Amino acid sequence: MAESLASRVGRIVSGSVNALVDAVENAAPAVVMEEAIREVDRAVEDVRAELGKVLARRHLATTRLMEENRRHEELAHRIELALGEGRDDLAEAAIAKQLDIEAQIPVIERTVTECTEQEGDLEGFIAALLARRREMEDELAEFRTASDAAASTGSDAPSGSAGSTAGHRAELATSAFDRVLSRNAGMPGVKEGLDTEKKLAELDKLARENRVRERLAAAKARMES
């Protein structure tokens, strides 16, 4: 399983470019630093894509919540109408539907809350990544300035086929970079086994039927009072 988005952002923001450069042997430091910046860009794109999904889920959940509340109120009026006409069977059907709606509403409300919280987290991730990217660009600029200064004095100047090996070194840096980044990936395992699930479902059904009868009796009592 791919590395989680939160872990990935945490690794990028808390990581050290210098440590990464030291970990990638035989690669041009500037190439490694540029690849690190590209990794930040890819992470920002992924976080923004996830943010779009969360916003869409929150919108759908909010719309669904409003619709279910409206249906619940409408069913309440229909129950009264059915009882007024002496149609207990219709009232029972409407009460059963109300119970279904009531079972779903807390889940929908929790979805809206979770999406709102995730939205804030993802917006924070984007801000942190963009801030880290600016720092990386500054570090890269400082490194290039120092390298140019060293080259101008002729110190540690390589000889021979530096140009011919530039492409190979870039590929090596990218490959090693990806290898370093993949070390934290993990796959959590989840196992569940419920042998009594069928009996629990039957018990839920009995409890639901009892709730329908109780609510029907309460509705009749209100009509008679």
C-alpha cells in the first residue's frame, strides 16, 4: 500500500535536504535537491486532489442531511394523516421509514464533521509543503552560489568527461531518491471475524419491530389526547 498522505507530508516537511544528499551516493547534489523540490510539487498536487474529493464529499453529505431531515418531517405529517384515517398499516410503514432515516442521520452528520476536519488538515498540509518548497529553493540557490564561487577559484574542479556523465548522474540521483523515499511505506493489516453476526442481525430486527410498535402506540396516544 502506498505511503499515507499525512506521513508523506510529514516526511517531506520534517526531512533534511542535506541528509538526503548525503544518502544518495555518487549523485550531483544539485540534481538531488532539484528532485526533492519536484517531490514537494507532486505532493502538493496529490494533496490538492484529495482536498477536492473531501470538498465534494462534504457537499454531498450536507445535501443528503438536509434531504433526510426534510423527509423525516414529511413522514411525521403522513403518520398523523394515516392514523386519522384509521390506517395503522400505513402509519407503521411511515414509522419504519423514519427509523431508517434516524439510523442514518448520525452517520451523515459525522461524515460532514470529518470532512470539515479533513479540509482544515489538508489546507494546512498545502501551506506547510509550499513553505518547505520555498526553503528548499533557497537552499538550492545557496548551494549553487557556493558552487559557482568554488568553480571560479578553480578549487576541486573535476576533469575529464563530466559532461558525458551528467545524464547518467541525474538518472542515478532520481533512482536513489525514489529508493530512499520508499523506505517508510507500509501496509497495515486488518482482520475481523464475527461468528454471531447472523444472530445479532436477527436481534436488531426484533428490536426495530418493537420500536415501531412503541412509536405507533405513542402516536395513537397523541391523537386521542
